[in-house]
Amino acid sequence: MTKQEKNDVIEVLKEKFSQYNNFYITNTESLTVEQIGKLRRVCFDKNVEMKVAKNTLIKKALESLDAERFSGVYDALNGVTALLFSESAKEPALIISTFREQSKIERPVLKAAFVDGDVFAGDDQLLALKTLKSKQDLIGDIIALLQSPAKNVISGLNAGNKLAGLVKALEERAAN
């Protein structure tokens, strides 16, 4: 690989790291060409970009953007590395888990994930990443929590009207 080709790869990676707030670093070693092709198709269908690059080029791209911000993922840059870029924080975790279940193998292995500025290191973090809620889900939960007390108050007021009507009916009945 020439110096210019390396620089081109670094520039492409820098664009991807700047474009996405979430990326996963996986080990795809020992996957067959057929399995890699299947993984790429699944990623494409789920709007997840998969890139394979040399670890040194990945590290140079990250360092040139913000060396301190990405320092937690440098230890994961070893062996065969495939990057999964996604707008969704949990979609790559779901892809990896589903791929493993369907293929009945333990690959790809999650080496690290960078999700909205937080680093999740190690394959044991996959379960936590699968259960992450999206920003929209969290906003929906907060709105539901905020609406709940208001609904209870309105329900109580409506029940109060029914109670008043019942008392009035009983008074009328007693007067007759």
C-alpha cells in the first residue's frame, strides 16, 4: 500500500468517524468469505456501514480527529478489525448477536464500541449494548412519565364529578 493510498484510507475513516456518533470495533478473524459477505448484506439492510481497515490507519484517523476523546478504543485495535458505523447505538449489537445465533459461531467478537462518547470495551458488553434505548425511546419514556401525574389528576377530577352526581341523585331520591 503506497503512502497516498494510506492517506486516502485515513481520510475516508476520518469522514466516517466524524459522520457517526456510534461505531463498533469487531474481530472478524476466522469468518469465511461467504460469512463476511452475509454480514455485509445484513449491515447494508440495517443501514449500518461496515469498513475493514488496518489498525494503524484506524488509530491515525482517530488521533487526527481527537486523540483524547477516542483514547478508550485504542487498546481494541489489534488483530483483524472491522468497523461498524451506525446512527443507532444498538443496531450493530443486534446485528452481531443475530448473526452469531444464525451462524452458530462466536464471531464476530465485539472488541469495543464507541457510543455517544462512551466506550464499551469487551465482548461481555454486547448484552448491555443490545438493551440500550434510543434517544427517541428515552424522550418518549420521559413524556409518558410527565403525562402520568396529569392523567391521574384529570381522572380524579372526573371521578369527583361522578361522585357529586351520585350524591345529588341520592339526595333527590331521599327527598321523594
